[in-house]
Amino acid sequence: METTMPLTPLSEVRIDAKLAELGLALPQAAAPVAAYVPVVIAGGLAHVSGQLPFINGRLVTGRLGEDVSLEDGYAAARACGLMILAQLKAALGSLDRVERVVKLGAFINSTGNFTDQPKVANGASELMAALFGEAGKHARSAVGVPVLPLGAAVEVDAIVAVRGA
């Protein structure tokens, strides 16, 4: 039988400091582009809808293995991670309520011969670990797809355990 140590809550101030240390800031939470809500909280989990990558206010579009580099794909996945956090903050009122990042799902717009989807998805995964430490380490899928909404290069969704749900 495996036992786990309780995860220590992180303060919003610490997360903001880590973001600043990484040269990052949370964007404004994006409005849905179709008939869905950005976050649904049920059973102590926040289910965050797929988030698209916006860098400097512009959507990152294109296809990995064609016209988007691995480095740009990584940055796009990180931007998706930042938007996930922005959506969580808007829904929860504070990132202090994040208990653990449970799972990320990364969808990478890629050619049939591009096989580095996990390296692209690391942009979001490494961000969560950098900000939340052990509580940011999560299960994940990284899937190559032929097209994403609005031509986005990457889309990432999340399941996050929350306090006080």
C-alpha cells in the first residue's frame, strides 16, 4: 500500500514571484470561442477546457514539423499553461486553492512524421512543476493531431484538484 505525504499549500505571492522570476505573467483569461465554459468544478476537481496559445496577444498558429519549430511549439504549450492558470484564477478567485495539478492533455497540430509531441507538451508540464513543485507534477497525454481550432499550433486542457471545492 502506497502512502503519500500531504502537499504543502503554496501562496499566491510565491506563485506570482515564481512567474516573475521566469519572466512570465498571467494573461487575461480568454473568453470561450464556442458553446462551453472555461472551467467546471465538480467533485473537488477543476476541469479546464482546452486552452489555446496566445503570446503577446497573438494566437500561435501553424503546424509542428512544417512551419513551427520545436522551440516555438514548446513556448506555445507554455502559453497554454499560462492560460490554464489564468482560467483557474478567474474561476477559483485565487491560485492558492490549487491543491495539485492532476493531469494535462496536450494536443499538438503536427505533420504525420513529427514525433516530438512530448517535447512540445513539456512547455506546459515544466511550467506547472516550476510553479507548484511536487504538486505540479502530473499525469499527461501528448497527442499529435492534423488540425486544431483556429489553426492553433497547440491546445492544452487540465484537471486540477482544488481546496474548498
